[in-house]
Amino acid sequence: MKPKLLIIYLLLVLVPLALLAGLGVRMAHDEQTMMRQRFREILTDQLREIDATIAGLVAARERDLQQTLELPDFDPSRLRELIRDNPFIRQLFVLDKTGQRLYPPAAGPYTTAERDFLERAGQIWKDQQQFYRNSEGAADHGWYVWFWGNGFNLAYWRRDAAGNIRGAEVERTRLMADIIAALPEAESIGGRITLADSAGNPVYQWGAHTPSPTELPQATLPLATPLNTWHLAYYAPVTGFGQSLRSSLFIGLAGIALALTLLAIYFYRENTRQLREATQRVSFVNQVSHELKTPLTNIRLYAELLEKDLPETNRHVGIIVAESQRLSRLIANVLRFARPRTLHKTAGTVDETVRSVIEDFTPALAAKDIVVNFTGNAPRPVEFDADALEQILGNLLSNVEKYAPGKPVTVTTVQTDRETLITVTDGGPGIPAGQRDDIFKPFYRLSNKLSDGVTGTGIGLTIARDLARQHGGDLVLLPADVGASFQVKLTA
């Protein structure tokens, strides 16, 4: 292929491929971004379901506390008994409408639990004015969150008809135990979910995935009030997205590259097909013209000698007959190649046909000092086209005449119940290993130079193999230490 044409076809493949690769990378990036966003949305939805579960649990505890704080009086002994009987309440407190503490009693005496509560609940007494807001629409109950000691503390309060504030500090450990019990099982989590406090420290986490110290969560969600200082975080591996998209992109580009390459090859072959066909036609016409000229010249020459030299009439007539037969075979090959015909099988004996062909070739082969040794083992009548078999053997013996002068040729036949084998072996130079398959291609010759002294059209073996295959058999080149050995197979 010319360098300029090669560059054009490379550009035909590489330029569209580069453009498609750039477009594919961008589309893959956009697709990956969209998939990550969708993945985060799915994870966030799962976190919302968990938050709804926790919020439902807190709402149930709120209803319980609402009912528990329906106190008939504020007797300290009664309140202390209520605290002991309710594992969800850590401590109670009551303020009158002026903000004075009714329980724990302002004057004491205090139990150890009450003394501890007064110490850690100091923030409540500082912020107690929020319980007495009388603006329109102000809440008469709610949650109060404060931080003391080791962190988070939670209390529920309500204001009664007399303006008194009744409150209950929630037992944090029991609340956390109930929340953890309500969370989904680890087997249903594809990654790792962490429930973190206001400082970002994990309170509880579950799931099979173990995130690295530097790994960021794929989705986060703060909990609903009153736990809104806490949040849920979902860690999940997402390495499969990029790999899957890269694999898909690579496969797609490979397919496009293959399609473009095949398209370029198709264009190239179509572009050069007519030129090749024209070249073959010119070569074919030249070869046929030369082949037809030689036998016709010999026929004319020996016909003139026959006129002048009557005593040697028989030998000259033999030459004329041989050359005429040669011309007939050549014309038959040309017609067979140009317009394939249908076989007409009749019952006959293969050995008789082989002998007939050898007899026809004897004068021409004798002129080249070629001796034919025939061993016939196919006497049983079979169905075959005698003319086609004669053309097959004629092409093989014609090649022997051209390429193996002065060497003996052996022709053998073997017959079985299902097939007949005919082997033609010469003692010529043989066929190079690299050309054993090429010799059956149309117009292929070991040498295309007419000056080599060996002429031909390059279609004889092509026609011979085609005729053999029409018989249900084949024509093959057998391995041989010396010369060339061809075997014709005909099915019975």
C-alpha cells in the first residue's frame, strides 16, 4: 500500500476514534457523577427511614411522659416512688408559676440522686424563663436539651393549667438502648452506618463495611428534634462505579475501532478491486494468447512438414494430434473458468478413463522424455463425469509436461466401497512449502514470467479442484520428498 493511502486510511480510523473517545470519556464522567448522586440519594433515603424510626420511638416516649406527668400533687415521697417505678425517668423536677422549685424541695433534705441532679441541671434553672413564655402561640410542652459532664442530657416538660412546670429528665442509657434495639439489622446494610453525637463521636455503628480513617461518608443526615445535635452517617464503597464505566467505555471504543478498521479495509479493498481485476484480465488475455499461439504454430509447422515428408507421416500426424488435444484442453479450461458447467454423471470405469488420458498425452510426454507408470486398481464401474475427470487429469499431466521434463511420472488408482483415489506423482522440482495453498488460487503461478520457458494461465489447478469437489471429493497436494504428488478423490 502506498504511504499516502496508508495515512489516509489511518486518519479515517484514528480521527473518528479520538473524537468518540473524548466524547465517551466526558459522557462516562457525567454518567459517573449522576450515578454517585443517585447513590447518595438512595443512601440518604435509607438514613431518613432510620431517622423516622428513631423519631417514632421518641414520640412514643413523649406520649408516655405526657401521661406520667399528670401528677395529682407534688409530694416528694410520691415523686420519689414514681422515679423508682419508671426506668425511663432518671429524675423529676417541678417549678411553680413564679419559678420557685417545688421539687426537689428548695429547703431539702435531698437524696443522693436529687443532689446529683441539682448539680448537673444547673443550666435548667438558668434557662427556666423559657418555660413561662406567654406570647401567643407559645408551646406549653416540649423537650429541653443541655450539656453537662460527659455530654448530652435530655428532659421533657409541660405546663399545667395552674402555670406550674412539670419536667422529667430522661434516662439516657435506657433511651439509647431502646434506639439501638429499633435500628435495622447489620445484615440489611450494604456499608457502614454510624450514629454520632454532637461532637462527632460514634455512639453506635453497624454494617459489614469498615471505612478507612480518611474515608468520608457518602451521605449524612441530622436526627429530628430533640436529637437534632446528633446525626447519621453512611459509609459505602463506590469503587465499582469507575471500573464498570471504564470497562464499558473500553469495550465500546474497541468495538468502534474494530468497526472503523473493517470499514477502512472494506473501502481499501473496494478501491483496489477493479484495478486488480483489470490487471488479472490483462494478464489472463496475454497468457491465453501466448498459450494458443504455441500449439497453433506447431500444428501449422508439422502440417507443412507432413506435406513435404510423406514417409514420416505417422510421427508428424501424432504431433499434430497431440498439439490439437493440447489446444482443446486449453480452450476447455478457459470455457470452464468463464462459464462453469453442470456435471453429467454416467456409469463408467475410472481405470479406462485414466488409460485413455495417458494415451492421449503419451506423444507430448515422450517428446519431453517423460515415462508414465500406471497402476490401475479401480476396475469397478461407478458414477462420474468422464469428461470432467479427463479435464482434471489433463491439467495434472500438462503440469508434469511443463515442470518435470525427463523425469518419470507415476499414476495410481485405488478404489473402496465409498470412494476412488487417483494419485499423480512426478519427479520434478516440487512446490515450495509456502506456496502449497496458493497454487489452487485462480491465476496464481509459481512464475509469471513468460521468458521462464514455462507458460500457463494459472487456472488449471483451480478448475481441477472445482471439478473434483463437484464430484463430492477434492484435489489435494500430498507431502512428497521429491517432486509433486496430487491426489484426486471421487466419491462412489
